[in-house]
Amino acid sequence: MVLLEVIVALTIFMIAGLSTAVWVRQTLLTVDHAHAAMAEVSAASDYLDRIALWPREDLDRHLGVRREGPWLVQVERPTPTIYAVAIADSSSARPLLHTWLYRAELQANGPDAQ
């Protein structure tokens, strides 16, 4: 009888230990996934910082959706002075960042300007 109780106790202890090991593994995978996502957003943010420095002419040249390295970059101009810029992961098209940029309208300084 004592041997049966010991076997049952060891089984319960083994199940608890395995559950804990699975929980720890899942936690580590979740942390790794979070770190990878954070690194991806940080890299996209660095690229978005560079895009924010583009003059109006460059933004106009990049209107639409383009693949830029590991990202899909979408540049739209909803008004003459506002540009909407979005960066998404190119493999899954999952949105990462989105911002609005203001660029003043070009002034005509030629002889035909009114």
C-alpha cells in the first residue's frame, strides 16, 4: 500500500514538474517574441525617422506602396500639404508604424507666378 502511495505521489510531482517546465518554456518564447517585435519596430522607427527628413519632392516620388528592404512603405497625400506615411512588415503586411508629415506647398517664383 505504501508503495502505491509513493508511486501516486511521484506521478503527481512529475506532472507538476512538467507543467512548470512547459510554463517556463512558453514564458521564454513569449519574451523572445517580444524582444524580436521590439527590435523590428525600433528598426522601422529608425527608417521612419529618415523618411521624415525627406523633402516634399522625395515624398511625391514615393507616393503609393513600395517595398523598402524588409518593409512595405506606403506614402499618401490626402491634402496638398499633408502626407500619411505607414510602414508595415513586408512578409505579413502587419502594420508597424504610421505618421503624418507636413510639407509646405511649393511657391511659384517664376515670371508666370501671380
